[in-house]
Amino acid sequence: MSFRCGPWGKPGLVAGVLIKTMEYLLPQANPDFERAYQDEVVNWWLEIDDKNVVHREIALNAAGEPVAAAPLGENYGIFTDLDSAPDGLGPEIQASQFEGTWQRFSEKWRQAKWAKPIS
């Protein structure tokens, strides 16, 4: 299924201070993708079971390119961390399209995550 929402944009001054304080005190749920979630994501593809539970998510930018996915490593996701999928889902996508995009993105993420910097 797909779900359209975002980007969320930058918070105001007070909200920004509160967010920074919470980020300092609590571990981030999506350390590799927080910036993408805030600035780029406009659409999600959700893998949902017959009990309406989200197992995987792929976040896409306005051009339809994947910019985040979860769960991957220490990134728990937004919808995968909820008890059920949100209301108002958009059109269903093909399972093969989801799986292919998941495989390509997760492999690209793994390569970037574990690449050693050149000295």
C-alpha cells in the first residue's frame, strides 16, 4: 500500500529547542534517515499483513526515489513502530515492485553504511 504525507519541514524555534533536547536525552529511532524524513519524504510504501500491521516501509521523495527504509540496522521506521497501518491508504502497489525497491535500497544503504573512509 502507499501513503502520502510530508515533508514535515522545519520546526519553529520553541519546537526546535524541545526536539533537540529530546534528541539529546533519548536515542533516535531512525539515526540514518531523520533528515530525509524531515526534508524529503512525501510518500511511503508500506508492507502490511492481513492484521493491518506494517512490517516494512519505504519512504520516497517527490521524484519517487527511495530515501529511507525500515527496519534497517538501528532505523526502526515510523509506521513499522506503530500498532497498525494508518487510515487513508492510497493505491496498492505490486509486491514485486516493493521487494525490488527494498532490495536495491537496502543494499545501497549497507554499502554506504559499512564503507570505510579513504585515508
